[in-house]
Amino acid sequence: MQNNNLYALFESHFKKDLSKTAFESPDGKSWSFNDVIKTSAQLANLLAQTGAKPGDRVAVQVTKSVEAVLLYLACLRSGLVYLPLNTAYKSAEVDYFLTDARPVVLVCDPADKEALSPIADKANVTSIFTLDENGDGQLMADAAPLSTDFPTVERAKDDLAAILYTSGTTGRSKGAMLTHNNLSSNAQTLSKAWAFNETDILLHALPIFHVHGLFVALHCAFLNANKVIFLSKFDAEQVIKHLPNATVFMGVPTFYVRLLANDAFNKDVCQNMRLFTAGSAPLLEETFNTFTQRTGHVILERYGMSEAGMITSNPYDGERIAGSVGFPLDNDVRVADEEGNILPDGEIGILEIKGPNVFKGYWQMPEKTAAEFRPDGYFITGDMCRKDENGYYRIVGRSKDLIISGGYNVYPKEIESYLDDMPGILESAVVGRPHPDFGEAVVAFVIKDGSSEVTPTTVIDYIRDKLANFKVPKDVFILDELPRNTMGKVQKNELRKLAAG
């Protein structure tokens, strides 16, 4: 019987040349594929020692490092469910994730262990390990003496590989359950669609706690046993320094805006490159065109989400159109109205998808899961879309009031729930405002109740203590009342005009 464990698929490619470099850091340190296999085996043995069993969750909130990637691979080969958490999340946010997912293991930064330990204890986490940005910590120290052999656990296609929490429209985050087949099918589709080959070198500057950096970029590299130049974070000067030695770069629009702001970014730097991709947020046509003029390369924009990985892509061979997300990948795609009636080409409606990459459902939310799927199995993405006369799809709007800031999803309701609890605030509303660097910035409007002092500064400080920095409002406006329609609903379109003005 074939083992459908995603790690088994990756390892079959790693073993083609164990001496080949898998990861290379800017300081010259490197890891071979042999190192990857052996170290992930040691980590898998350590996880097994904790009593973690296939299907159990492992929550990870650590700074980006190669060792963190090896931990991910160890979870896969152990049959454990990997639960990456944004490093920007504060204790109150982590409390919710641990309470909801009930992981048996938590791996965190050494500096956060004291604050997270009581939260982990409350959620019945049995083991806590530390891992810092240099790849040091209790995790690696405890794994070092263990065996470098570990038999990859048998997994079926439908077994869970990861849970990714997505911001919820009601303020409660939802855990998207991704199976081994969801991830493997999407990786194989992307590798083929984007013409990956064994000579490619990926320059990696994305975070590794969400789909883009962890699944899209790394999985394509793993399937081809590519070398990855692994940057700890995006830094324009570092990217420009290493681009001549790479062939593929994946980024969010903010990356490209910042590269174009650097005079050293030019055609010579990009002469060895074959592919630049952009996603996680809309790419401005101006950025698209300026990039082509500066470098001679055309950015390949694609569209995806936590629940399905990549869904559409502009062609590798063929015209890439600014503002378009291209054609469906390994999905059945349709545009429908709110009742699910399929709309003719050219009309704007909600994008619905079906395919092997579409997630299993939301963790412990059967009713929410059922509500998001049509009776015939199509998932309702909530994104407003139009198919043009040439077959290209364009995302023209977003469901609800989603804000995308720096590539991260921000749901206003979550911030509003905290603002409404702040002493002195009667009511609040949060919207997005165009921002030249982040795409959108969070802006808050509040109504005071007179019980406590409320200023823009006190509001920002209050939220900064409770939520990740990308959710903190850049501006706060104090109003006498919020604009409402005849039904009493807050008119956020009017607030967006106020924010822009």
C-alpha cells in the first residue's frame, strides 16, 4: 500500500542526491538533504517521546529558521498535525488557538516561554519546547542525542497534515483542516504549472507560518530537491544581494514595492532569474508595469487562500495580465450569485471552487463548514470575481469587510470586539484605507461614552497590548456618531471615504 504521507513524497526526491545543498543561509551555513532527513528524524523521535500520537496537534510559534522547517517535516513524518502561529500574535490570541486546537506540544521562542506556560497548562499542553531565531533552544538540544532513523508514519490521503487558523468574520478564528492530499496535490500542480526543475534555486524571504511561505514556496522546492537560499526575513538589500544566485523568488506586493524603491534593483541583478510570483494581496498595476520596465521580467500573479492553497494562476508560458489572477489550476471553478446560481461569463459574482486541494473543513465547526459548501461540494470562497472574455479571472472585491495589510488578513470584527470592551468606548467600527507600502492600513472610528479618557493614542496603545501589530490601527478617529443606513447598519463605505480624506 502506498504511503500518502506528504513527507514520504518529499523524501523520495531528497534521496536522489543526499549530498546536495537543501538550505543555505546568508552567513554561509548550509544543510544537505542528508542533514534534513537525519535531523527531522531526531525531531520526530523527540516528538514521539512526548507521547504525541498520529493525529495529535503540535502548535509552533517561533521565529523563522531552517530548524523550524525541519520541525515541520518532523511533524509530517510523525503523522502529527502541524499548527503554525503567526509570530506577531499576542498571548490572548495564542490562548484561543491552544484552547481550541488542544495541541499536545507547543514550541515557542525562549523569550515567550514564561508568558505562554500558564496558557499552555490551561489548555492541557503536555510538553513545551523552545526554539530561537538561530535554531538553538531546548528543542534542538533534546533532539541532538536521539536516533537519526525514524520510520515515516503511514498516512491516508484524507488524514490531516496541518491546521491553519484564518481570521473570522465574527471575530472567532477558524482552523482550516488541510490533509496530506490537499497539500501534495497542490504542490505537484504548482511545480508543473510554474515549470520547476531540479536546477532551480529558490530565494526565500517569506514568513513560514502561512500558506505562501510554508506550502507554496517550500513545497515546490522540496518536490524538486532545490536549494533554498533562506533569509530570516525580507530585507531589500539582502534580496538584491542574493538574487543573482537564484532562479525563483516569491513575494507579496509589499516586497516588490520596496525592491523598486531601491536604486540597486535592476536588470543586472535579475539576469539569472526565471520566475517572480506575487500573491497574498492584490498587486497594483503600477507596480506590475514598473517592475517589468525596470527588470525585463513580468511578475506572475496568482490567487489562493488558506482553505485551498493556490486556486488560479497567470500562465508561465503565455500572457500575464496586470490585475488578473489568470486561469484555474487543478480546480473546478465557477462564478455564482449568493444563492449559488451560476452566472454568465463577464458578470461579477462569488467564486466557488472544487478540487483535491480544497480543505476538509473547519476544526470543530461542523455547522460553519456545512454553511461554506454547496450541496454539490463546491466551496464558497466569498471573493467577488469576474471571468473576462479571454478566460482570465479577476478578483474584484472581497467578502465582508476583510482588510489585507502587508499580505495578512485582518477582519475588522475582531478588532472591533476589543475596542468595544475598552473603557470609555461606546461603539466602534474598523475599515481599511489604501496604503502605498502595506496595500491597506487599518483605521478605527470610535464613539466615546464619557466614562474614561479616550484619545487616538490610548486606543492604539490598548489594541497594541492585545493584538498582533498588523492589526493595530494606524489612525483612530473619534466621532459623535457612526453613519448608518435606514436599517441601522453602519455604512462602512462612508467611513472609508472619511478615512481616505
